[in-house]
Amino acid sequence: MKATIVIGHKNPDTDSICSAICYAEFKCRTTGETYIPCRAGELNGETRYVLEHFGVDEPELIESLEPTLADVQYRDTPGIDAQLSLKRAWEHMRDQNIQTVPILTKRGKLRGIVTLGDEARFYLEDQDADTLSKAKTPYSNIADTLQGEVVVGDPEALFTKGKVVVAAANPAMMEEIISENDMVIVGNRRESQLCALEEKAGCMIVCLGANVTKDICRRAEESGCTVITSPLDTYTCAKLINQAVPVGYLMKKDNIISFLPDDLVADVKTTVSKLRIRYFPILTGNNKYVGMISQRNLLDFERRQVILVDHNEKGQAVDGIRSASVVEVIDHHRIDPVETVNPIYFRNQPLGCTATIIALMFREKHMEIEPVTAGLLCAAILSDTLMFRSPTCTPTDRELALSLADIAGINAEEFAKGMFNAGSRLGKKSPDEIFHLDCKSFSAEQVKLTVSQVTSVSRRELDKVRERLLPYMEDLLPNSGADMLLLMLTDIIEESTELIFVGQGAKGVVQAAFDVEAGQNSVMLEKVVSRKKQVIAPLMAAIERM
């Protein structure tokens, strides 16, 4: 079973990232199983500052949880070399209980595929007497197929000219049927062997386990004739010899339908449902073979197990969340949960930060919190509560943050100022980057809102942001999928927010929500710093009333 993913919301903030890291650690320590912290978007400057300060790597980026072929239990079917005989290829299929085999290069790249049906057709169809030479069959394949050995010549040389002849007639008639370079199947009669050599045969197969005299071997070596001995009778040798043909001779090498490990299962299903093919090769981007997948595999794959932190709404979750199996939710926001197949562990508390809940869980289990983990949890609480200024902040948040700061060896207030300064360096960022630093979507009464928040300790910096962001929001709105776009420019020190808005009816909603007279595109809200409690809730209520 794959590791369980612990992930926060899109456009992650410091709480979303730090909570994912710390809860993954908590689960690993309490269960002994594997949990991996991940992120659903790029980090903002504030979060990077926190991770760099404590020497913690960025969580893995996951853009979608839509299942790919990497999530499917495909078959690790061993590949074979193109020079392998059909006889050995059949034995390989039988031993592996498979019907399709990939043909690989020495570096593991796909050359072609061969199926049991391909071999069956080859055996049932009449083959020409020169099939072995057309296929450039190695003499080692012939000796192996006939249970014999090469006694004269190079086993790795190829039979490339001539046809197969069974020397069952007398020498006089043999002279008429044997041509130069032919492969002649003979018995233990010396005159037949000499006749084959005199007619310049390219290969002579001596059946019935007969000894080849030194004189015959010398003559064969002088004439360049390969000699193979076999314990089988002439009939059996003639019947089996075409099984020596290299599998590469009949492999399919053009228009092979293959897939990449990161191809979406849904897309692959659409493709293969139209085909009457049982197995398909999976290749990497450089054509290296990975394994074989069947249509049955696509129907029976393991959903990725996911724990959501700092959110529970499907609109804020990583793409493809419906295709995953949500097993836990740890959050402090309003409940509008994603759908789950089975009952799950769901912990939601009215606290200022998800990290506070996780810190409580460490405390409830009487688990020691390492300094780095304590630092991450403290940073998340300071961020989400805006250094205890947010109305969402509770005494529990404050008490735990200060306790965690002592463990981490930091001064909470000084660290928070450094963190906010790092997060508010907006001068070099584009309007698009700034707007999506901390952006969330909501809906009420079929009205879709996107609310972004930018925090800073400098009113001057926020004024510059307003000048750049308002025209950007007006251009973004038509293709955003939202009815209204809002931007909170929050001054942490002054504990105030200038709310910028665009969209039809946005001004009326804002005025109704906050009972103020708004300007054309903005309104100043004193003592408002919390998006969740002081902005979203009034907006939703106003939309429902209107």
C-alpha cells in the first residue's frame, strides 16, 4: 500500500504547509506507517522564510490526485531479447503465465511486442523453406532448439542465405536439390554428409546423435560449413527447426499503443475501451520499458489515501480529490466537507489555527514535541492569528504558541515580525502572483466569490499593491469563473483592512455585509483582519439575504 498523503488547500498559506508537515510526523510516530506531507500549490514568501529558518524541506508538490497509471497495479512482465528463439519465447510465456511479451534492447528500451497469437499463427501458417535465412537465425538458436550443439563454426554467427533441405534421397538426387549456402538435415550416412559439403552447403545438421568424423569436420571447416549435431531424428528436427527463428522476426514494432506512468487512468480507459488488445506496454519518456497493463488492471486500482488539513471544502482541495480516498480531516474552518466513501476521523475545532489542533493532539498523546516541529507549529499559529490580533484567536492559540516558542527557542513577537516582513515583499511580484498568494473560493446561493488576502506591516506597501491589483482584477474577472473578486489589503499593525472588489453587484453585497457606504471599488474596514470570521461570514449572510 502506498504512503498516505497529508495535504492542505490550494494556494497554501503557512498554516496549511506547517500543519501538513507536523501532522504527517504525528501520524508516523503514532501508527508506525508512512505519511508524506505535500502541498497543493507554490509557497509564499512568508512560508519559505519559516521553512528556511528551521531548515525544513518544501513538501512535495501535487497538482492533481487524479489517478495515473503509476497508481495502478500493473504487471512487471520481464522482457526478452529479439534474438531469443520462438521456442524459448513460448517457454517464457508459459512459465510467466502471460500471453504478451515485450522485446527489449540491452538498455531496456522497447523494440516491439510478441503475443501467443503471433506465435500460433506462425506455426499454423505454411512457412517457406528459406524462413530461417530471412529471419537471420543464429546457429546457437538452431542448436538449442534441436537439443544439440555446434561442433564446427561460430555459434553466434547467423544463417542468412539458403533454404532448409532434408537429405532423405540418394546422393545423386541430393545434388539436384541442394544449392549453395543451404542448410541440410542429414543422418549418419557419410556419403550424404560429403554430398552436402561438395554442394557447398552453408550448414549441415547431423541427426540421431551420430558422430561426425574428424575428416568431415575438417572438410566442413575448410568449406566454411557450420556443423550442428542433434540427438533427435530427422523428422523431429525438420518439424522443430522453424522454432529456432528469432522472436524479433515476427514481433510487432510499428504503431504500438503504449502509455506513460503519469497518464491519467480516465484517459487510458477511453483509449483501450475501443481496442481488442489485452495488454499494453508502459514506457518512460525515453522509451524505457516499465511493465504491462491490461484493461482489467484499470478497473481494479488502489485509490490514493489522503488526509486533508486546514480545509474541508472540495472547492479548496487539490484537483482530483474525488478520485482519492479521504481518510481524515483536521480543520478549523466552517464545514462544507468533501464526500467520503466510508466514515472518517474528522476533527474540527473553533480555534484560530489548524496547527493549534495538531499541537493539542501531541499534548493529548503525551508526546514530546521536537524544537523544529514546535517552531513550525508556532509559526503557523502566529501567521493565522496575525500575531494574536485576529478575532479568531483564542486563549488556547496564544497559550500554545508561546509554549511552542519556548521549545523552539524563538521570541514569538520578533519571529512574527520577521515572518510578516518576508511575506510582504511584494515589489518584485507580478499582480497575478500577489493575488494568488493566499486566495480562496467560496459560494452561496449560486454566487461564486474569490477572496484573496495580502497582509503587510507597511501601509505604504499596501497602497502600491492596490494601484497594481485593481486593474488586474478587472481584467481577470471575465475568465475567472467567479461572479465577484475581492482583495483584502490587511495592515497587521493598524489592524485594518481595505477591501477591494469587482464584479456585478459586488458593491451592493459589500455595503449590505458591513453596513457601510463603499466607494466605487473599495471600502476601509477598521478592526477587520480575519477573512474567515470577519469577511466571509458577513458576505455569505448578505448574499443569502439579498
